Amino acid sequence: MPFQFLVNELFLAENAPNERGRRALSAVMHLGMQAKISADAFPLLPIRYHLSTNGIDGVCVRLMPDGEEGWQEIKGFRHFTDDGKIFYPLMVCRRCGQPYL
């Protein structure tokens, strides 16, 4: 969702430059990133920055909307097609291990 859309919705600034609304929403988001119940708890708004890199060299997956996790097959090539099925390279975040395509 675009940041400006949220500014417009929250501060009623439709199609008008609203620097004050942008600063206010930014401040609310920063407060949410800092707000925790305790020192070791997750923040109210857990914002993550992911660093992507290739995972296991040459691992590709086939996307399937019916699949339990949205994919069905794994193949061992960088770019792979099989009978018209397209496979995408699997990447992972270096920090948390979250998979990405």
C-alpha cells in the first residue's frame, strides 16, 4: 500500500500535498517500531529489512497456487522449464532465512 495513500486516508488530504500528514504518519510508524511490552518482546510494528542472495546454488521452485505453501516442485538448475512449466530461482534472506523468489 503506497505511503501517500495512507496519508490521504488518515489525514483527509486527498490529492493534495500534505507534508504535515507525511511527517505525522512517519512519526506514528517510528513510534510503533519502538513500542514494546517488554525489552525482549517484538515491537508493535515489526519492520524488517531483508538482504537477498542466492540460496543453494541452482535451486528452482515451481509456483502452484493449489500447493500447501504456494509451490509444488523443486529442481536443481538456475533457470528451468519442463513441459512448459516455469521454475524460479529460490533466494533467501542472509539475516533471517526467509525464502524469496
